[in-house]
Amino acid sequence: MKSTYPSFDTHSRRSFLRGTLAASLPFAVPSLLRAAAPPPSKRLNLAVIGTGGQGSGHAGVWAGVPESRLVAVCDVNRQHAEQAKAAADSAQGDKACSVYHDFRELLARADIDAVSIAVPDHWHALIALAALRAGKHVYLEKPVAYTVEQGRALVNAVRRYGAVLQNGTQQRSMSPFQRAAWLARSGRLGNVHTAIAISPDGPQGGDPNPATPPPEIDYEFWLGPAQSKPYTPGRCSGHGGVGWYHIRDYSGGWVTAWGSHHVDSAQWALGKDHEAPISVEAKGEFPKEGVFDTCCKWRSEIRYADGKKLIFATPGEADGKMNVLIQGDQGWVCADRGSIDAYPKSLLAEHPGPLADPWPTDHFRDFLHAIREGRDPAAPIEAAHQSTTLCHLTNIALVMQRPLRWNGARERFIDDAVADRMLTSPMRAPWTLNA
């Protein structure tokens, strides 16, 4: 169902809630994060695995917030690793940050409390599982896993080892999305029936011509569990939406990249963090030339047993003027990373608590506080796995081009062996999830 509404006004960019949400809300966001810095002996030692693009931002946070020290960085691109070390040394005023090429050597260090993982998607679960087995807490970039099977393995491991895993879906720590979820789940929209999540169109093209990998990259290690393929220009680049993001061997494209954010926010607002859907149907377009092969335009409709639905689409749905739109029979609310709008307008005067800033540091600091307090973080593994699964189901439905029925308890399709085979992906030797 399409809906029209006014364009967003620019509201305050203050991006976080501090304190507990109002009692009428059936969920809570952990208290954030203005405590005094702990003494040096009580700071958590952090390491970053994958220091290009997003990972460089991770390194800057851990070297800059008072609750942590960045003691090590790791990347198969030695230039990225050295740049991250230099930035950490400058921020921390010493030369103590170590550089690693192999994440397994970093994980063997007993003095590292937690790791940030910001590698291409096909590495996410494998490195996160190794970190959990090594006794580390994990901040894991989205999507939480490359396949449904890998996501389930992470859920099981987090609980088995009693660790904290924060997914990098920072919209859970941003006030517009928190307010939207609160309005939807507190009954202020009436009976909520539809959530719409919007992604940008995916790019097409990508240079398909084989080339020599840049000398600073260990390309064979970068490929890791993915099948062997010749290097092509830009293949190992991810930041800015080029390269591996749109090659299916390494990622689900914008379906999983943006879906991990906006589908997650829509799922949260619907109150479905712990409830799987019953069906998915999707149609889309794929690139016709170049090395990029992930879907570039799509519309997916995901349905739940109670009749609620989640629509995930590229622009054109609901005028494309938001990231997430939640519709009820008495009103609607929509949000992006800087603003919120609603009907009736009186809803905008309501919010669940005091607002704080800055963005996005508090999502990282919430991870540190969750470790200290022994609690789940703002973006816990079960919710992350559920919303990432919706993205994987969308990608599978886009390939199958027909309606699919889903058994959430078994995490299998109903009477569909062909679709079931897409829930996992073989790993190239010697890599396995159990290594």
C-alpha cells in the first residue's frame, strides 16, 4: 500500500536517547553513556580486524573514547593496517598499538578483551566465531552473517560462551528510529499493520577485466572462504558502495547492507525481534553487464502469522522520502537518520525520554558498557540474526522469483529443497565455521 505524507522538515540532529524508555514501551534501550572515564587499569583493551572503510572508523572510536584502549589492528591490506596504527598512536600518545596480518595471531593475545570486526561480509561469521571461542566480546559490522546458517551459528555461540555481541546497526541507538519504534509499539498509531523499509538502488557495472592485485593486498587471504576468482579492479574495495559489496561471492549487495539497517528498524517497530515471518515474495532486477551481480532494484513483501507485513523496496514505495515508514489504522510515523515525521502531527510532541548526542559514538560505547554490566547490548545477536535473515530471505526470493513459505522454528523453507540450499554457502578449504 502506498502512502503520501509531507517531506521531512529538518529536526534536531541530536541522535540518542539517554535513560530508560517510558514504562508503556515493551522494550528498553540501555542507559547511555556519560559516566566518568575509568582508571587506566579498568579500561577495556580493544582490537580491530579489518581497518579499511568502516574499520578505520572503528579504530578511531576505540582509540578516542575514555573507556577503552586500542591495542592492536589487523588487515590483509598492510597499508590500511599501518594507517590505522598511525592514527591510534597519534590519538593515544604512544606507539603501543600492534599490527597483525593474520587475525588468528591477534586473537591469541590474552590481554585483548574485545574485537571490532569490519571485514567483507563473507568473513563476518568465521572471524566472529573464532573471536568468541578465544574468549573475546565482539562488535560486529552488519550484516551479522553472510548466510542464515552462519547467523544461527553466531546466536548459539554468543549464548554458549556468555559473550556480548553488538551488531553495528547503530540506528537502534539513534533517536528518530527509537522514537518511531516507541510510537508504533506503544499503541499511539492504533493497530500497526505495515512497515516499509527503503534502500537506495544498487549500482550496476564494475570492471570485469582481470588485473594484478595491488601489492599491499594479500588477495588470496582476502578471498579466504570464498571461491577463487581472478582479481578485478576495485574488487577488494568496499567503502562507498563499490567493489565487493555488489559481488555475490562476498555480500548480498544493498539488500543486506542497507537492509541490515532499515529492515532491522522496521522489524523492531513491528515488535518482531523474536518472531519469524511465514512467507516472502520478491521481484527485482539484476545487473546485465559488469562484475556486479547483486540485485539493483527490488520489492519484497514479508508476511507474519498475525497479518502484519514488512515491505522492503528500492525507491518508489511510499514516495521514497524516508528510510522507514510505519503505518497504523490511526496514524503513521516515518524516520531517517536526522529526522522524524508523523501523522497526526501531535505525535511529534511525544517521545520516550531525554535526548543526547553525539552520533554515532554511543552505539560503540553501549557495547563497552554492556560488557561491564553483563547485559545485552542495544543491538543483540537474536534481533540481528532475525532481521538479517529477512534480508537473506529477500535475496533468495529474488532468485527464485516465486512466493516462498518459511518455517521460522526450523529456519527452513516449507517443501522447497531448492530454496533451502541457498540458506548456506560452502567454504573453500581450509576455512570452516568450526576452525
